[in-house]
Amino acid sequence: MTETLRVPAPTTAGSPKRLALLDVLRGVAILGTLMTNVWVFTGPGAEWGVLQGSLGETSFGSFPDAAESVFRLLADGKFLSMLTILFGVGLAIQYGSAARRGQPWPGRYKWRALFLFGEGAVHFVLVFAWDVLMGYAVTALLVAWLLTRSERAWRRVMWWAAGVHLTVIGLLTAALASAPAGSSPDGGGASREVVELYAHGSWADQIAFRLENAIALRMEPVLTFFLLLFLFLLGVRLFRAGAFGADEAARRIRARMLAWGLGLGVPLNVAVAVGGGDFFLLGRYGAAPLMAVGYIGLIGAVVDRVRRPGPLMNGLTSVGRMALSGYVAQNVICMLVSYGIGLGLAAELGEPWRPWWVMGLWAAVSVVLLVGSTLWLRRFSTGPLESVQKWALRR
């Protein structure tokens, strides 16, 4: 049973006011995750094809291959890690708000996490197998409990989780690298049956396929549970240190994040990319989080230099304010554009259109979200799914 405590207000440099940078970061993270997911929607076998290696390895043999590789390398795992850190920041903000009001913790937050798990389950079944919401919900429940413990205790858990995660990923990478060439039972590509399912099958067939293969399709949050735990707690720590404020101390923290994150992350990501597909796990779940820290510092440095926000900044802020709605909306749009239940462009547009049309799809969906979120928030205070969540939790 989840323990409920009344907690004192935490010591933090973070302001109880809404931090403008956080909304921009969330907006970038949402559009950034699509930079990776768009290749899943448009690849052979779609969601299942990822497990069968249909996305292929990094290649610079031709200009189109190089463009796709750079596009994917800039995004793969980086923005997902950023989104995870920001989810931890949001949890820290809610914990601080409850503490200032003298409310019990985790109190009603556990219902919010359980509702998020339900939303993620619906999203997984109906839209996209690589949903992140379910994993976030489970991790949030644990982190919410950890925040009732001493800061020393949860920091110890944070670094312990990082160590366990790196050990697991290191062992798996070593196993992949030492496996005989051609040992993959599927031959390194999606089966014809699965390709046909997403190219021409019905929505009901796709739902049934996800349910039948739910264990395999839900392995990522299991495999990365300790990474999620670490990144959540890293978000808490960064927030309490004041990393997202507008003062000089916050800028110094972000400058260090930029220097260390990109200084270590860029060479590591290049190294694992050169190493080939055997180092995919180490790249996505080892080197990418470092880049995410650097990206936060870089985006913060750019935002600090903006004197008058323009349409892009306002659009990113709007996407960030309704991040849940944006995350689901972009996946629904890509599903309807790519799969046979909609326009079926993934099967129709092969060479020479790929990778250009895929990157174009990302750009088009991003524009839709930037404009749509801005227009929505001119009339409503929260996004549609955020409003549903707020209404349900009031019951």
C-alpha cells in the first residue's frame, strides 16, 4: 500500500511560478520524440519491425542514407531521455506544491499516475505499441514515494539505479557484439505477414496483433526501468538546484549541462554509431541520456538569448503546455498517414521518396502541432487530454 505522509516544503531554488523554459523544453521534447517515432511508423513492419531490425543501421554510403542517419542520430533516445527528465521535474513541482499547501503526499497524485497508466494502456492498444506513458506512470509511483524519504536516500537510489542500468546495457551489448554474424532468427528484417498487416490490414487486426504480442512490445519500459528511475530523480535534482530558472545561477548550471552533456555525449554517440548495430542499445540507452542533458543546456542557452518570443517560441511553449495531447496527437496523425487503415503512404512511397518524405512528414506534423496548440490555447486553458484528466481526477 502506498504510504501517505504530510511533508514539509522541500528546500529548492525552483520558483513556484510557472517556469517558461520548462514549457519550451517540453515542446521540443515532444517534437523530438517524433523525430525517432516517425521512422517506426513508416518502416517495414512498423512497430514490430523495430524488434526485427527493419530500421537498418547507420549508413553514409549515399546522400539519402547520410541524411537519414544524421536525422536519426540527432534524435534517437535523446529527446525521449529529455522528456523523462522533464517528467521528473513535473513530479518535483507537484511534490513542492503539495508540501507548501500542507497536503498529504503522494495523496491524490497516485490516482493521477494510475490514470496516466490507463491512458497509456489505451494509447498502446489503439494507436502505438511503443507508448511511454505506462512506464512513466509506474516509475512516477515509485519516485513519488521516494520523495517522502530523505534527499540523501533518494540520491543514493538515483546513482544505484544508474549503475544497475549501465551494467545491464553493457552486458547485453557485449552479448550482441559476441554473437555470431547472421544469428538473428528473423534474418534482420520484418516478416512479410507483419509488413502486410500494417500496409493493408484492418485496425482491428492491428489491435489484436498488439494484444497478442504485448509482452514483447512492452519490453522497452521493463528493460529501461532503472534508466527511467535515474532520469526521473535527475529531473528532481536539477529542479531543486534551480536549473530551470531565469537567474544567473540557473544559467551557470545550464552552461555546465551543455558543456558536459555534449562534450561527452557527442563523441560517445559517434563512437557507437560507427560501431554498428551491435551497439544500438548502448547508443540509445547509454550515450543518448548524456546528449539529452546537453540538449537541455543548449536549448536553455538559446532561450536566454531570445528577447522577444516569436511564432516558433510561442508554438513550442504551447506544445509544451499540452504535451500529453501533443504526444498522442502526433502518433494518431502518423498512424493515419502511414498505415493501410489511412492513407497507407508507408507502403506507397518507397525509393526514391524515402527518406525525404519521412522527414517531410515529421516537419508537417510538427507544424500542425505548433499551430494547432497555439490556436487551441487561445480558447482553452489546457489541452483536450489534459482537460479529460483534470475532469476525471475531480470525480
